[in-house]
Amino acid sequence: MDKNNRLHSSFPKWLRVKEQLRNEILSGWHGLVGSPFITVRTVAKQCGISLATAQKVATMLKKDGLLTPGGKRLLVARTDDSAAGRKKVLRIGMIVANLDSPFFASLLKNAELATNRHGIELISTCSNYDLSRERQKLEMMIASGATGILACPANDVDSAPNFTGLELPFVLLGRRIEGIDADSVLVQNFSAGQAVARHLCRCGKTDFGYIGVKNFVRDPRMQGFRAGLAENGFKLGNDKIVLVDNNNIDSSSTAIGQLAGRLNPPSGIFCFHDLIASLLLRLAIRNGISVPEHLAVVGFDNLPVALELTPSLTSMDYPIDQMAETALELLMKRMNGSKSRPVVNYLEPTLVIRESTAGNAFAGQRLGQEMECLTYNLA
């Protein structure tokens, strides 16, 4: 160990932490001038010091002109411009519910494209719908220097404690959390469910089922589906609803197959997403149920698999790229100090009609590389 290192190691820990953060700020690691700095609590956790000591370090950095107050957050006040220009301006975190899902994979991909366009570094992780894991991953992203978070919550009610008092600005995608007033980007799920019900009734179906997920207490897709059926004089009974585990859809194969078998044809089933619908189609074909003559099937998300299935799957489509871009724009406004009231931005979905509800009427017709059939706009 050389003389300088020995001297540095003899300094009090708070002073060593201060010097480390000073070098990071000047190097541009924490962003350019005006970027939100990590919280005092994060400094304490990352550097292994008490909250009081972290506050002392922050005060010294302010006195040195490296940090400046900016509302409830400290902002970077000075950097070495030549070094900062070689660094990412901002770093944000993104947590999704399940990386095995093509939907979340696509959403993450589009978020990465959006952040790249804005020169932002993105760190990503998943909760696997596990609340304790969600909390740990949020803490991990804060400790990694994230200045904001895009979040697909693990639960619409029980995730509330994980986001209450979160020190960083965040935007919710795909699902709101009960009791959490935050910017959100959602699909018009209720009207989408209504549209599915109307379509199935137009197809002459008279008995109906719904396959949802266990991870959410409130399901506006099911509520809209039930309302749309009621408009046409039909009822969705609780005995015709099956809820599956999103982490293990195949474990519900028996319940899904039984639901398909006990509906009186001509019938229709609306599925919470395309992966459930694809399983239902496989089970129907295996059990000799004619699709769509005896059973029509509708999915949600319009994943690439919807077009590859036989029969091809009718599904709800919406712009995932727009969801990611809009969420990022909302988050950037919060990171820049916006104090406006939280907003909910709704995306309008479109029902893409394929063979699983329309039969051979569209077989062989290739009207587009991705959408080979008619569409219904819900607006």
C-alpha cells in the first residue's frame, strides 16, 4: 500500500464516503447538472453508514457546491463536463411481473428502445408476482443508483406497502395499485371486455366463460365482459369463471378443460391473456371441441403466437411501444421535479378478429403481415 492509500485509509469513514461521492459526482456517474441525486437513505445503505452520518456527508457536499436542494431531492450542481459527457445522463429501473411472459418481454424491449433514444440507462428485474421479491428488487434498484422506476406491480392491492413512501418517483404500467396515487399507463380494460362480449354475441354464442388470474383482486377485463354480456341479455355466473396462477398456467389445465366441457354450445370464452387462450385452444382440440363452431376463444395482448396458432386467435391489440414511451415521458417529468397531480393515461385497444371466433370466413386471407382479419376499434 503506497503512502497516499495509507493516508486515505486513516481518514474517518464519513470523509472517505464524501470523497467517493465527490469523485462520482464529478465523473458524471450521477448524471449531469440538474439530475436528481440518490437519497440520503440510499447513501447510508450503499456506504454502510448511519442515516445521521449520511446526512452529514450530504451537507458537506452541498457546502462544496456539488449538490443543491431541489424540492424534496438533492440535485447534482456541478460536474467535470468532459468526464460527464462520457456517462449516461440518467439511470432508471424497471420491474416487471414475469420475464417468461412474451408480453412483459416485449414491454421491456420497448422500454429499452425508449430509454436509449433519450440517452438513459435502464436496469431491469422481475418480481415473479412475489411481494417480498418485489420489495427486495425495488430496494436493489434504489441502491443501484436509479433515479426513477417504471413498475408493473405484482398485485393491485397487496403491492401497496411496497410503493408507499417509495423515495424515488415511479410510474405504474398495466395495473394500478389500490390506495397508491401515482402516474399510470393502462389499457381501457373495461371497454375491451365489453367489446369482447359484444363480438361473441354477434357470433351467435349463448353461453359464456371467463379465465382470469389469481394475482389481482379487481379485474376490469372480467367486469367489462360481464357488463357487455348483460347488455345482450346474458349472464356470466361465478361457476363459469376460472382463475389461474400466472406463474404456472399449466397447473390449471384440468379446471380450464372442465370449463370448456361444461359450457353449452355455441359458447365463448374470454381469456385474460393470449397464453391462457393458447392453452385453452390446445385443450379444446385435444378433447374434440370444435373451434369456433362449438366454442369461440378470445385472448388479450395480441402476442405473435396469436397469429401462429391453429386456428389463429382473436385477441385484443394495443400499442405496447406507446405504453413504454408514455410511461417514460411521465417518469422523466417527475424526475425533473413536476409536482402536478398524478395522471392516468389510457391506451385504446383494438379487437383483432381471427379464426378462433370467425371460423373459416377468414382462413387463407392475408390482409397484413401481422393482422390477417378484421378489426374493431373501441373508441
